[in-house]
Amino acid sequence: GQNIDQPTEMTATEGAIVQINCTYQTSGFNGLFWYQQHAGEAPTFLSYNVLDGLEEKGRFSSFLSRSKGYSYLLLKELQMKDSASYLCAVKTGGGNKLTFGTGTQLKVEL
Amino acid sequence: SAVISQKPSRDICQRGTSLTIQCQVDSQVTMMFWYRQQPGQSLTLIATANQGSEATYESGFVIDKFPISRPNLTFSTLTVSNMSPEDSSIYLCSVEKGTGQETQYFGPGTRLLVL
């Protein structure tokens, strides 16, 4: 089966850096995605990793280690608007199916 | 990316009735997906809808309960049939776009409450 684990909740301070981890055990791997979802809204795409290493995009970076089944999302210079749920999703199988983790609820405080 | 709209945005329905949710994309896409997100939960894939073929359903979801249509490359519908309160959820459609880095983009969702 597919298993994707993330911490349920995290709290961080405005201006700080936070790292959200994701570990996965899946049958097949075609890439790992991070999405941001604000309450009551649809998920929005943040990043995509298919090769090992770090992908940087502004204040957001995502890292992947396929051998360890591990990824993290790094958020720098945190802002209050970054308070949201962050979803890790793995693409598996020939049908491009996405399997989502349970999501990490991030709260940014003053 | 893709601009995706869903109708209705929300609805309150009675037990035993059916609701059809529409998903419209601003460009042609091969693959469309339907997800369910129950309160406080993450997203669960219901089915994959490709134009010109039967939808592919995930374990735990069946065509009689969630019939799907995909008449063309920009439109799909999901029907939630014979509803019960357990079907209260957010239903989201998504599409896959990109060249070499296919990414799924999500519609705004349909909030369904079944009484």
C-alpha cells in the first residue's frame, strides 16, 4: 500500500524558518509534490521534485531523497499569510495518480 | 497552470437525492481527476476521468455511487448518488498540465452538506 507521513501541526514565528518533513513508502515513484491549502480554499501547487536534491523557488524550497523516501519543504522569512495546511503528495503508477499525506497545519505567530 | 471552475460552489441536499457537480477547464487537458476531502482530512482520489473512455475508480469508490462523465477535453461531471450524511464533504476536480513536469491543478471545490 501507500503510506505518506507528515507532522500534524507545527507552530513557528513570523520571520523565522520552518521545515516540514514528509516520509513516504509507495509502490512506484514518479515525483513528489507540495501543495499549500488555506482554510476553505483549494490546494495550490508549490513545488515538484523528481530527482534528488534541493529545488528553490523564492521563499520556498523543497528537498528530495529518493533512497530515504524523504522530502522536506522549507519556508523562509515566514509571514502570517503562510499559516495554512501543507500537503505532501506522491505521484505513483502509470496513471499519474497522486496520493496525499494527511497534511501539516502550520500556524505562524507574531 | 490552468483556470478551473466548478459548479455549484456549495449545496445543501436531502438524504437519498443526487447531485451533479460540473468541472470546466480553460484549455484542453487529457487527464482530469475527482477528489474528496472530508472535514479535517486530506484529499482522497475518487477516480480518474479520461475523454473517450470509462473512468477509473479507486478502491472504495464505485461507478453506481459516483458516476462520472467526460464528454470532451475541457469538461467533466461527477454525480454523488443516493446521498447520505456521510457524503458531506468537499469535492474537488483537478487537471494535469505541463510538459515534462506534469502538475495537477485544482478547482475551487464544491462544498456538499447532506442532511
